[in-house]
Amino acid sequence: MPRAAECAEGSEDGGVANVGKGSRAGSRAYAHRYARGVLELHEPANAFELLQAYLDERLLGREGLVADLYLGYGLSETLRRSAVPSPPEPCPLPLLACRVRPERERIGWTSFRIGEWSATWPESGYAAAIEAVKAAIARGDVYQVNLVQHLAAEFQGDPAGLVSALSPLRPLHARPLAGDGWTIVSASPELFLARQGRRLWTMPIKGTRPAGEDVESEKDAAEHVMIVDLERNDLSRVCEAGSVRWPELMAQRELAGVTHLVSTVEGRLREDAKLTEILAATFPGGSITGAPKISAVDHIAALEPVGRGASMGALGTVRPNGDFQLALTIRTFAIAEGRIHLWVGGGIVWDSDPEAEIEESWVKARPLLAAVGAPIQRRAATV
């Protein structure tokens, strides 16, 4: 049974969300408590079914409302085939959180202060993991694996203040989501998945350079095309046969303070496809796993020293008619227990150079850290 927050406030029924009575997901007879009106799930089993039931009850057809939705990378645990345990999480977060709110709800915030950053992964360990991925590719186990490193620092003040600080980077979802002792704020420019009517599309990012530089290496192109192919396959599981196409391939854009290659993959959604099936077919996004996806998530669990927390999942908005827009939670901060956390990384392929890959992760981090007033002029010390 999914674990939920112990306390509740601001809900219309005293904070108890009786999700999906009479539905398949609700047949197990459960009630979820949620803090600040936020549904929190802490187990991956049936998470998408429980979400669907919650949205059907509290959002479907209710004009003037929207739902903020967070999906944690830890939901990918259901895809795992290896017996290797997943690494420990660096901060307490739910695997799924959802809050229904007025569409025009305003955000208020005050100031914050961030301490000195430290990295969980020493560069030698990061480099060794990159070499391990290359060895796995040589064995034929996998084609690409996304590896990320984790940074953390002390945090004081209002986490919502990060929204204003990050706004010059033009995030897709520019508002915080807060629950029982945690807050997530994202500067992600990457679209994980969007639906408008029967159109379903994703815009994966692969290939990174500092702002003002071109992304033009064969390595970046190969890394990018692998993920486009994976996304085509994922969308085909819920779209009409023959409708999946890629109208934009490897367009160069400046996003979140760096230069990226971006593609668009889209299809015509099957009429009977529900949100549950759509998320099961596509989550987590291929650009933050690698390919093949199941093999990649097993390699990630074996190699990364800490869990991915708020990163490499999804964050966005669901509307009463079923349309949604979800950013992929790259460039995303989590604040909990007086600490702020950030994860950055990239895709590892056969010809990846460890030093270049580590530097790419810092290229992605630097604009974020500068925006929140806690820049790193050198690489962070490890803890």
C-alpha cells in the first residue's frame, strides 16, 4: 500500500484523499493522507493507476483547476531486471506527488541562502563509472547509459525563492511543488512529454556545449539519434500505427544557459489510451536513461553512488480535459532537511572521453549555480 504524508492541511475533506473508490486501482480499499493538499506516493507499484484515479476524482472536467504533477525517477524501479539494489537516496522525497490547485494561483516567496557545494562522487569514481559503461557497450550489453553526479549544500530560507532566481533560464515549469518537508524547483528546458487532444509529442535533448559554441561532433549526433529512435519506439506503444514521425531532428538551440541539440518526435494518440498507459509506455524519458532503456536503468543502479532524487523524472501540469505538459527534471533542485540538492550528467557512448563527460556535467551546472547566487568557479570538493 503506498505510504503517504502523515499530516494534512488545506484540503476540502480534512486532508484525506479517498482515491478511486470502485475503480480497479481502488479495489484494494485505501485512503491517502496528503500534506498541503499534495498526494504523495512512496512506492512504485500501481503508482500510475493511483494517480489516474486521483485525477479522475479531483480534476477531470473541473474547469478553472489544474494539477501540478511530479514523477520521480525511482518509479523506474518497476523496469529493473537486475538483483543489484538501487543506491540510497540523498534526501527524502516521494516517488510521485500531485496537487490540484486553482489555475491562476499566485506564487509568493522570500529570500534564501545557499552554502558551499560538495559533490558526492569523486572525479575518479565518476571516470571509473564511465569506463565501466564503455566496457558494457563493448560486451554488447547496452548502447548508451546516462550517468549523473549529485551536488549538495546547506540551504536557509524560502525554497520558492529559487523560482524567481531561475526565471532568466526560461524553465518549462516555472513554479515550485512542495509537500511534507520537501520542495522541488526546476529550471528544465527539456520537454519529456506533452499531450494536446490526440497529439502526443516529446522533445529530447542530447548534445551540449557552452553557450555560443556549436554542437557538431559525430559523437553527439550518434548519442542523439539513439535516443530519438528510443522515443519513436516508446510513442509507438500508445499511438496509432504509422503515425509516429520526427518533424525536427537535431536542431541547435540555446537553452538554460548552454547550447543543445533538440529533436521533436510526435504521434497521433490512440483514442482509448489513458494517462496510466501513456506514462507506463514512456517513463522515464530515454534521454536520461540510455538505450536499451531496461538495460540502461540496471547499469545506472549499479554505478551511481546515490539515488537520483528529484532529477531525471518529470514535472509539469495536467489539465481537466486530459491535456498535459511535463518537463523532464534535468536542471532541477530538491530542498529537504536544510539541504539543497542538484544532479547533472550526460549520456555515455562508446567513444566518450571521461574528462570531457565530467566537464559536460559542469557545463550544465554552472549556469544554474550562478543563477541562484551560489556559483562554483572550480569543481566542487567531494564529501
